[in-house]
Amino acid sequence: MKLLNIPFISITISTILGIILGYYLHLNTFLLILGFLISVCVLGISWKRSKKIFSKGYIFFFIMIILFIVFGAAIVNIHDPRGSSNHYTTQIQLEELQQKSIGIKFFIHQRLKPTTYYDKYIVSVERIENKKTHGKLLLQISRDSIHKKLNIGDSYTTIAEIKPIPKPLNPHQFNYAKYLNKQYVFYQISTRKNLLIHNKTNRWSLYTVADRIRLHINQKLNNYNFDSKQLSIINALLLGQRQDIDHETFGQYRDAGAIHILAVSGLHIGIILLFLDFILSPLQHFKRKGKIVKLILIILLLWCFAIIAGLSPSVLRAVTMFSFMSIGLQIRSKTSIYNSLFISMFVLLCFNPLLIFSVGFQLSYLAVFGIVWVQPLLAGIYRSSAYIPQKVWETFTVTISAQLGILPLTLFYFNQFPLLFFLSNLIIIPFLGSILGFGILIILLASIDVLPTIMADLFGTCINLMNWIVNNIAQQEDFLISEIPFSWKMLVILYVIIISLISTIKKFNKRKTYTFGISLLILICILIYEKRKNLHHEEFIVFHNHQNTILGTLQNKRFTIYSKEEITKNTQNFLFGNYLTQNAAHLDSQKSLKNVYRNKEYTILIIDSNSIYDIPSLRPDIVILSGSPKLHLGRVIASLHPKQIIADGSNYKSFLHQWETSCKKHNVPFHRTDKNGAFVLNK
């Protein structure tokens, strides 16, 4: 399959490269548009001279690649709302509004997964201090005993401070601010529910209609005997909403390798597409426009399901992808299926270029690409005349192909791999089509109040059975490989290995064999290099944590904690779980905090609430302030002459401000973990 025969693959890849360059390099919009216009002119001249688009091949192809790289970089700037004169970041001087509450009018755009203390929403701003503006904010509402959800499209007014979204304060923690920035959400507001004023005017859109449909469905389902866990699974499977799934259930599906079942995405839409393709196949026998009618019906029904499923980002992504793939299926050409896959990706990126950074987007497309590319090869290894063995083998090959497509990304993002993923998929996926079909029927009948109770109970039993299967597989902890350190270099080279291996198996070629062998050798070298690097990596860390002082030392891949108080398992995972994984280290021991540490050439003194620091002959290089000690910092500096002062999260804010001023006055570096994050000393 030659690259020039499938131009949309090269167009889409060029656009992706341009988006990545545009996002990280922050290129000038005017220059990008100028470069795009010049590229179009050169491309037009090249086409005119060659008469046919691909008659002379490579010159035209090279210019086309440059054109779409520039195009990708340009759409990043075009879609960035901060470039608009009406965006709130340009309308209002946010730095001047720090510590100041202002009036904000907004409407609910999206509901997010709540935390223990907050309900979270993405809101679209309409007015700030009577200035008409736009843009997205993260809204956090303190949870009360009622926990009543706000409806998408409803408009509210409140008084609150606009603040930056906090960044992680400890090494390798999840960067929620960066995650939201890629959804064009740059600031947040926090308030209580009783401070929200509901406006009578609501903003209607397709998303609002979808939310109203979803709300109506949930109200009807609440009339039956579904418990909260069953309802959360139904919402995830059929309505594209998994915010209400509890952490335990979510963890079980993740550890069983079945997390994709809980998101209405490529798997669900693919099953529905194959089902619709089968039941509408008689239309193909009509000589006049039978295939076209079938195609139109499939696409319409897919989008109807998307609306019922709430038009969540994963649903929109999957339905767009499979709408184009359904066109490829009707053409019955392998090349057309590949083109359909890449055309859908190109269209989605034109509307939202930062989707390329979405983990769900990446996993969806790579899983489908793996199935399309690898599954026919694996399916041909075994053929059975018996129906059941053949279907089991086909399901197994689909599962293996999808997992092969996403394996490097799974290791990179989640640092774990469930060995029993094929078991959960073999048991559940053959029946998932029936579960989805049964679930859609349950929703339709419940919506018009004609659902028999026995049918609702039967569907609830099916959900319980699926949960039970997943729970039992997840409990086999020996088959879950976790805490796998996996760098971006490993990610790239592992994909090269997989692609070269499958290409060689499909069509043997010496060059492909050499690529596979060299890539394998490079991976081994990377593994050896990173193992040696981690072995010699040494650090001293002052973590940020409220009401507790926690120090850590890393040496020879062994991590030792020094803490004032006992640290729970959950706190350990939150503070340094990812840190241990990324450094291929293990927790060696947990010890009580002392006042003095000597770490190679550094002497470290901890001054706690006892305020004792006058230790004879002690000249510390680093002073750590813990537990809000009542002292005159200027005298401490004059007495000890430290090179660095650190204040962690266990100190009062008012003390931190005073100490910061004193350090500036005496020209001593001051590090406060609540602003600057954990203090890391590389030895």
C-alpha cells in the first residue's frame, strides 16, 4: 500500500505534526497564515505544471506536507480563544483582581467528575463586572448534604474570585491545570451553592437538549429497583456519563483491563455499526440506490444514539470516526477504510486541534487502527467450521489487535498492564452487543412508562453479573503488572518495533527485518541506560503537605521517608506514588522526623513548633521551617547564616508572608512549597 495512494494519511499526519509544533512553539498567527497562503500558491503552480495531482509524485507530495504542517500550526492559533479581544483574559486585568471577589455571569457547559469536597463544572462566561465577554472557567461548588446537580445550559450569577488553576506541588503528580488548559480552561472560581443566583433565561443548544434527554431518562430509571452502582454503570454504558462511578468500581474495571467498556466510545459505536450493517443489509439487494439508503440510515441512527448518549466528547469522537468508517465499509475497500479513519481524525482536529493531546482520542484511534490493520492477519491463523470456536477466536483476535495498538500508550500513561485483559474481554465483549441493545430497549420503554419491572430487574442482574466478573478478574493481583516505568523514548521505539514486526509478517522484506532488529537493539540500549540512570539518581525532597512535614531521600532506587506523623497508604500514593514509578524506585522505610540531617556536603536543620535552633557548633546549609514556629527569622539568619530557607505546607499562611519578606530583606533564598512546590535537592 503506497503512501501516495492514500493521501489523507499523509495529510492528517502532517496536520498533527503542525498542531504539535504550533502548540509548543507559540508561532505568530500572521506569519502562519502568510506561510499557508504561500504554500497554497506554490502547490497550485506545482499542480498546474504536473497537470495531474500525483503524476510527478514527490515534489507535489513534499509541498503538500509543508502546506498541512503550516495549516496544523495555524489552526492551533485560530482556535485559541485568548486571541479574541472579547475573551475574559484580554478584557480584564486578572492580576489586579487577585484576592478580590467580582460579579460573574455564566452558563453551565459541561459536568465533570466530582471530588469528595466539590462538585465540578466547566462554565462559559457571559459577563464579568457588567462587561460582555466569553471564555471557559472551572467552577467548584462546595458539596452539601443535598448534592443537587446543576443542569447544562442553565445560567447563573455569582460573586467569586477568579484564580489560576493550581498546578501540582509535588514531583510527577497529575497536572490538572495542564489538562484543563488543553480544553481552553485557564482559570477557576469557587463558591457555595447558596451563593449561586439562578437566572430565568437558559441557553439552549444541542448539548442542552442532550442533557435534558439524559436527565429525563435518569428520572424514569429511578422509578425502578436499580441501585446507585447499577445506575452509574447504565449511565456510563449507554449515556456516556461515568462521573458517578465510585473509585472502587472504576479501579476494578481498570485492573481487569476492561475500562474501555465504561465509556461510550469506539468499542460501543463499532458494535452498533456492525449490528446496523447486519440488520440493514437487505437494503443492498435493491438495485437502485439501496446502498446509499442503507448508508444514510446507518449514519442517522448512529447520530441519534450519540444524542441519546449525551453528546459527550468520547461519543462525538467515536460517532464521527465510525460515520466515515461506515462509508469505507460500504465501499468495501481496505484503502477506503484507512482513508475514512484518517479523514474523520482530520475533521475532528479541524474543529478542535487540541484533541490530539487527549488520551481518549489517542487510545480510540490507535485501538481501531490496530483492529483494522492487525486483526485480519491474526484471524487468518485459525479457521473453524464450528460457529462458537470461530466467534471466540474472532473476539480474541479483535481484543489482541486493539491491545497491541494501544500497548505502548497504556504503559506510558498508566504504567500498568493487566495480563488477564483478554479474559475479561472474551467473557464480556461477545455479550456487550446484546447488553447495549437490551439497555437501549430498557431506556426507550422506561422513557414512555411502559417498562415491565421484570425486564428492569433482569437488566439489573446483567449489570451485576458483569460487575461480578470484572471484580473477580481484578482480584487476581498476581496477573496485574503495575508501577512500570515507561519513558517517551520507550513509547516511540516500541511503536517502531510493533509496526516493523507486523509489516514484516504481512509481507517479508529484508529492510523491514533490519528495521525491526535495529529498533529492538535500541530498546534494549534505552532500558540499560535508564536502569543505570535510575540506579545513580539521588535526591533529597521536602514534600508539600498540609499539617505534616515529610522529607524523602532517594538513593540506589531506595526511597526513605522521614515524617512527623504516620502517613496513610492513600497519602503515600497521592504524594509520591508516581514519583516512585517514574524513578523505578521502591519505598524502603518510613522513619520519624529528626531535627538535624547531614546529607553529603549539606547540613539540614529543621526548626519546628518548639522553635529550637541554637545548637552549638551547628552551621546548617539549609533550614526547614515546620509547624509554624514562633521566631524572629532575621535573628535566625544572623545566627546560623543559612544558604537556603524552606517553609513547607505545615506553616500558617501569615507566617509564610512574614518569612518571605524577611528573606528578601536579608538576601537569603526562600522556598515556600505552597507556591513553588516541593523542594528538590539533586545530589
